[in-house]
Amino acid sequence: MADKCCSVTPDRAQGAGPAYRRVLWIALIVNATMFGVEIAGSAASGSVSLLADAVDFFGDAANYGLSLSVLSLGLAWRARAAFIKGLTMGAYGVFVLASAAWMAFQGTAPEPVTMGAIATLALAANIGVAAMLYAYRGGDANMRSVWLCSRNDAIGNISVMLAALGVLGTGSNWPDLTVAAIMAVLALTAAISVIRHAWREIEHAQAVGV
């Protein structure tokens, strides 16, 4: 299954067309906007999981911009871009784990209503982006990394909503910290998948000279 997923055929080695480029531009704008919204929401609520989601939105906006910059280039450059995105996804996961560990010592519970409201808005935004990207989930490593980012974002938003309910019910910050840790693990898992896929494509591109 993994070999099939990571294999490169002539069709999949080609860049996507104008429709995919338009989708990426929409995704970039949506993610950049939600980054600002969630940064403000995190500051207002004191939620580390919301902060983690905001940082993820920023990283995704940058990744969409990177994807747009290499769409017209050969497989080798698209695979290198995916490799870089995999590394940034991994760095995001490490950052979130460190933030959750730090906030565990603070002991202050976040404000759950703001958390839940903003997480719901973010979920709607990410579902829309994921729906647009679904058709391209089986492409090369660069396209696959974009789909994985969008999919994980939607999962993360649902998790933040559940954390808000947990904080509301318990008055503790542990639901918030637990969700932040889960989001970090998702980022690290996706990063490993993208890096492995991209590395195989880089090797293939070097072997065939594309």
C-alpha cells in the first residue's frame, strides 16, 4: 500500500493545472485570514490548543505559497518543496509539544466559549479547503502534503472544540493541553509520511533526470 502511494507515474509526475492553482490561492487566503483570527482568539482565551492551531494556519499559508511557486517546475523541485514542508510540519509538532509542556506549569484554565466559537469557525474554513483539495490527494508528494495539511487541520479544529467542552466541564487546562499534544503528534506523523514520500520522488527524479 505504501509503495503504491509513493510510486511515481508519468501522469502523477506532472504539475497540476489552473484549477489546482486557483484552489491553492483560495486556501492560502483562507489560512492567512484564520491565522489572524485564531491568534486574537488565543490571546483572548488563553488557549494553547488554539495557539497551536493558529501557528498551523500560518504554516499552511506559507506552504500553499511554496506549492504555488513550484507548480510549473519539474518533479525534482516539487519533491524538494514537499520535503521542506515535511520538515516544517515536524517543527510545528515539536513547537506545540514544547508549548503544551510550558503551559502545564502555568495551571490556568483557558476561556472555553471563545475557544469553541473560534474552533467552529476554523472547522468550517478547513472543511471548505479540504473539500476543494480532495480531488488532488493522490498526486505527487507536493500535492499529497497539501491534502494532508488540510485534513489534519479539520481534525485539529474538532479536537479544539472538544477541548473547549472539556475545559467548560472540568474547569481545568488539561483538556486544552491534551488536545495540543494530539495535534502535535498528528503533525509529526504527517511530517514523516510527507518526508518519506518526497525523498522517494527526489531519488526517482535524480535517477531519470527530471
